[in-house]
Amino acid sequence: MSNDFLSLANKGVQKLHPYQAGKPTDELERELGLTDIVKLASNENPLGLSESVKAALQKELTELTRYPDANGYYLKQALADKYSVALNQITLGNGSNDLLELIARAFVDNSHEVMFAEHAFVVYPLVTQAIGATAVVVKAKDYGHDLEAMAAAITDNTKLIFIANPNNPTGTFLEQDEIKGFLNKVPSDVLVVLDEAYFEYASAERRGNAIAWIAEFPNLIVSRTFSKAYGLAGLRVGYCISHPDVADILNRVRQPFNCNALALKAAETILQDEQYLVDSVRLNDAGMKDLSAFFDANKLQYIPSMGNFITVNVGQSGDEVYQKLLLEGVIVRPITGYGLPQHLRISIGTEAENQRFKQALTRVLNLQ
Ligand SMILES: *Cc1c(COP(=O)(O)O)cnc(C)c1O
């Protein structure tokens, strides 16, 4: 007896494909019998978990029979202090992906349009399709957002616009005046999510403080994460800051315990660990310089990046080069699914990891 469960799923879900994550290191170990694998595929922090977080988590273990604080009071308090916002403007998520989905689910239905750019983060089309809403994908300009074209594409049905800054997987960056100019053109009943997952890596002079704009643009939601520069990807914790009324609505849709106790404690702890952030950014800057110089020397074109990754044109099938790099024990990210079939996205690693990548790519592409 066979049931056609696919036809039972709602129409948006029928067309979904599962998210393709970066290949886990132990999977490649199992497949190829390799050890000493370097993974530069998921924009994770190569520094490793901060010692301050390790100590805090150890202490928290004895509390794990209890439910976590459903409101994440202490973490919200720390974020409110850091960003000079009220507690009721903050929504916590099981990673910021959780929040992107929550925002779409709370505000969008299948009669609406959701807008984002070509080569933008894959979670935007995923959440749009799951709801059965219409995705409006606006052609990229120089691999990044074309905000003029996006403003022109707004219709009466537009409900939500996602902008990643810096963008993943291209690393492109929008200046503050460009974003403000765009917000001025967006009707006040259209929500704009500014996804700043890589905020901490972007130039401190140029990244500004979009959170402060929420007073002027109450339809703006700024989302950030502890997964990247704070090194907590495995714990799943992110946050968004919005008008309190928006946060109130998100809070109604949110699962009551969407952030677990260890994640809350770790995030609270790492916010106080300023040295970790300084070290993360410094390591990233050095690795970015190193890989850029390597690509320059080998005449490989790359997209200048403000994130913790760099996207390079390998001049041939990215999928094939990816497979060959796997045989060398180096996992990177092919991005054919993002409309960039000849590019690979390389997360910046430690000096030794970057070195392994450079050696592997040199062999695979027969560079000098
Ligand atoms: C990594 C990333 C996120 C954050 O993911 P988490 O769910 O917080 O781990 C969000 N947006 C973009 C563009 C990203 O690259």
C-alpha cells in the first residue's frame, strides 16, 4: 500500500527541496577514510569555542533538568544594554534562521509577495515557498543587491523584503546611505528585514548602526546571530530587534522555549567576552588578506567580501572543483544553487587551514 504523501503536503511545501548544508567533516571522513580534514564550508568561526563559554556551560549542566527561561531575560537584558534598546524590542531565535522564518510566518500569507535579491541567502526563498507566497527575485548588480531595482519592484502585494548585509554567499556590502535611501522609498506597511549575520566582521567605520534607524523606520527589523563572529553556531541562537509591536507579534508565534538553556547562557557569556570578538575579527582580517593575495597572484577573480568568507571564480565547474578538493580533504562550498556555477565560497579559516586550502587548490587547478 503506498500513500502519495507529497500530494497531501501544502502546495508551497510540495515544491520545496531540503536545505543543503555544508558537508560535515565526519561524513567526509567516513566516505573517504581521510583524517585531518579542513572544513571551510559553513562560515563557522575557526577560533574554536571561547574558554569563557566553556566554563559557563560546564556550570549550566546541572540546571538542564529545568526548562530554560522562556523569555531569555538575561540575554535580552545584555542585548538591550549593548544596543540601547528596550527589552520589548528584542526577539530571540533558535539561530537567526528561526527568526527569518518566524517573521515570514507571522506576517505573510499566500496572497503576498516576498522580495529578495538574486544570489541572496537561500533561507529567503525557502521560507517564502513554505508559506506559498510569491518570491520576487530582483536581479543582482555586481553580485550584490540592486536597491534601486528592488524599490521599483515593490507592488501593492509586497509584504516583506529580505536584505542581507553583508550578503551571503557573495560578501557584497551596502553602505548606510544606500540602505537609508531605500528605506525612504519603501511603504510603511512593507516590512524590511536587514539580515546582519556578518555585522561584526564588516568594517567598523562603514557598517553604522541600523538598529538606531528603527525609530525612524518602524517597519525595519534588524537580525543578527551568535553563529558567526561569536562562534556559537552549534548552539543555535540569534536575535532580532524591531519596533515593540512587531516583537509582540513575533512573540505570539514563537515556540515558548525556542532558545535552549545552554544557548542562552553561552550567548550571555560571549557578549561579555570582548577579547574573543577582537580575536575573531583579527584572524578573519588576516585570512582574508592571505586568500585575496593568493587569488590575485594566481589571477583568480574573487568578489571583495565584508564577511568571514570569500567567493572566488575558478573559471570552470565549481561543483567539479569542489569534488576534487574533497579528495584533498578540504571542504568548501559550491554555489551553483545560488546561480554562480563557476564560483566557490571559501570560509576564512585559521592560518594553517587557509594554507591547506591554498595547497589543495594549487594542485586541483594546476596553479604554479
Ligand atoms: C549564517 C547566516 C545566518 C545565520 O544563521 P543562524 O541561523 O543564526 O545560524 C543568517 N543569515 C545569513 C545571510 C547567514 O549567512
